[in-house]
Amino acid sequence: MAIKVANNQSLSAITALPSAVSGGAMTLISTSTASDSDTIDITSGIDSTYKEYIFKFINIHPETDDGQLWLKGRDGGSSFDATATTTFFIAHQMENDGGAGMQYQTGSDLAQGTSGFRISEGIGNANDENCSGYLHLFDPSSTTFVKHFYSRVSRQYPGNDSMVDDFMAGYFNVTAAIDGLQFYMSSGNIDAGIIKMYGVL
């Protein structure tokens, strides 16, 4: 079969994709707004409609200083206890240029755990401190493969005016479908913030 190209050999001449080609469009499925919330549970809309889901965290503000944003998965039933394995590293820079670096965070890893895992490390709870970022979850309805995910969170470290970039990746080590996620803080409630869930074609 011959490869078809634009008549003038220029990609700039292509103005639309064929109908069979996906453009990677994101569809907003839900918006969850925290207000002194113990957890944010997303228990609908995660199904076989999409092969990828993106969760965007916007201005997540912890009730407790140095609170960490955590996550649990649900693989059927009513409990958020899906087995997961993760790895975690950070990059940081202080406002006064007093220190910077990149570090693998052994204590933030998880090996075959069911009690949740960190998306971020400590977030300050001063009025102007928060975190924002995203989580990608791939093919959660697969009943053949483990379910991979990764996240990236930008946060202000409490007390020392330091910007931190958190990187986490892992997988739910189950072949059952993941049909729900629970977001929560390591201590205290989620004082404020928004989590938006998108499906990706």
C-alpha cells in the first residue's frame, strides 16, 4: 500500500485529519470542588469510554501545614484498596536562591501497598500556599493489564519559600477494572481546591 502525502509534499497544506484519525481531544467529565473536605471521591465516569483519563488539580490547599496529597484506587466493590506500586522524585528551588536540587524520595515510594500513596509531599497551609498539577491514568477498564499512571505536581514547600516539582509514576497491580479514585490529605482535610476529570480520545 502506498503512503499518501499532500500534493505539494507540505504538511502545512493539510487542513483537517481524516475522520478515522483521533485528534486527542479532551472531554471534561466532572468537576469536584473541595470545601473542608475529608476526601474527594470520584466514583462515576471512569469506564471503558476512554483509554486515558486526566485529572487536573487546581489550587489544592491543605487544612494542615505540611499536608501531602494522597490517592487510592478502587477496583470494584466499595473499598478504595487497589494494590499499587509507585516511585517518586522531586526537583526544588528556593526563592532566595539559597538551595536547589533533584532528589529521589525513597520514603515516598510504595511497593505493593493497598493503603494509598503520595501524589505530593508537604504543602504549606498559609493563605497563599497550595499545589496544582495533574495525574494521567491509562486504560482503567482493562481486565488484562495492570493500570499505569503518572503525575506531576507543583507546590510551595511550607516554611522556607521553596518551589518543589513532584514527579510520581506507578501502576495499579490488578487485572480488575479501576472504577474509582479517592484523593485526600495525609493529615487534616482538603481546605479548598478543584479536581477536574477529563477523558482523552
